[in-house]
Amino acid sequence: MAAKPESKSKLVSENRKARFNYAIDEVFEAGVVLTGSEVKSLRSGKASIAEAYAATRDGELWLINSNITEYKQAGQFNHSQKRPRKLLLHKRQINKLMGAIDREGMTVVPLKIYFNDKGRAKVEIALAKGKKLHDKRETEKKRDWSRERGRLLRDKG
């Protein structure tokens, strides 16, 4: 059997709290419109999407509140850190996301930013619904129990 080729994708930033705060429904991969200094900053791993979300404006999807640190060597050609960035998706996908946001009260949250095999910056976004406090507690209980079960099984041998 042939070995699977390794993917050369490089993770830049991950929103670890998203899966805890939201019930993830569907995941999409989107391209991002970036300037040169933003790409350089991403390649050095200086980005944060912890408080970011996606919103629609004029039939387009925009990544709001994502922080890409300024690239020091860019000088006067630098970018602003928290500017809105356009997400590139197919029209059908944008319409689906817009419909879910409007009708069902769902949110579009970014899960991670990475460079794919071709070296293009991509954002993995998810259609999600916010969890209530009791749902978060339930998730935490399940996670703790699975850890404890793993310890018990490991100790028994």
C-alpha cells in the first residue's frame, strides 16, 4: 500500500476557544485578500483570530477583528492590524452562509489560518451556533470523563 504524501500546510493561528464556545455545524475553506506585509507577518506566525468573526457586507463575506501584527521591515507600506479582510468563497457558499446568519441566527467564526500546499493563505471558517452555559458545562464534563477513563484504562494495563 502506498504511503500518503505529507501535506505541506503550515498552521499560522488557531482559534482554540471556538469549539468550546460554539456548536460547529459546517466547515468551509476560504481564501483571504491580503497585502504583502500581511503575508510576510503571517509567514512569521504573528496573527490572532481569538476574537474574530465573519460578517456580510454588500453580498461579500469579510473577516472582522482579526489581528495580524505589523511587519517591521515594511516601513511606510505597512498595514493596519485589525482591518477587515475580504474572504473569497463561491457565490453559492456565501448565499448559504448569509441565509443561515439571517434566518437561523447562526454565526460564522474562523477556526484557523494556515498556508496550503501551494503556499496560499487560507482561513477555515465554520457556521456555528453559540452554546449556552449548561452546554459548555456538559462539554467540560465529557472531556474530563474521557481523560479520567483514559487514566483508569492505562493504569489497569
